Amino acid sequence: MDAEFWKCHCGNGLIKPDTVFFGEPVTKMEEAIMYAEEADALLILGTSLQVYPVANIPMLIKEKPMIITNYDQPPLIICQIL
């Protein structure tokens, strides 16, 4: 991707999405778990669930219906019939 795409034209800084890239610390883990606990269901996109501690979230919240999908695998659908 062109480096110009990532530049902020209002201050010459770099634009970074609010995501955690590989090798970066997870600074909002407690917040992520709180939101997962409050959700009715989980839709987990674009992850192999190989990187911890985030890979633990589905196991911590396993009583919720969820869909987990990654680009190189078929979706894993976990549902509870209530």
C-alpha cells in the first residue's frame, strides 16, 4: 500500500487504526473482555486465534453464541439453542 495513504495531511503524522498489530502489547484487554461478557453473541473476524492473550477471549466467554472466521479457514459456528 502506498505510504501516502497512511499520512495525515492535517499535521504530517501517520494514521494508525485502533487495532493491535503483531508484536504490540494489548493495552485494552480488560475492556475487550468486559465488552465480550456484555454481548449477546460474538462475531470474531480475521483471526487464527494463535496469539495470546486475545485468543483466550472465546474460551472465557464460551457460553455465548459465536462465529469465528479467518481468511484461510471455513467459519466455525458455535451456537446454543435456548
